[in-house]
Amino acid sequence: MPALEKLLDQVSGFIRGYPLLILLFGTHLYLAVRLRFPQRYLWEARDE
């Protein structure tokens, strides 16, 4: 069991760096393009 905990700790330490940042930013860009930039409508929805 300690070997599994050590492995999971190493994987977690690796993923919580730049790979996670790249994954989150890439997901944001993908969804923004795919949904045709819904952020541009935030101010219009707020005015109504």
C-alpha cells in the first residue's frame, strides 16, 4: 500500500504543475471557440 501512495503522490505532484495549467487553458480556448465566444454577451445579458 505505501508503494501505491508514493506513486499517486508522484503523479499528483507532476500533474499539478504546468500540465494542469495547459489543460485548463486549452479547455477554455476550445470551449470558447466551439461555443462562439459566449463571453462577448456577458454585458448584454447584464443590462436587461
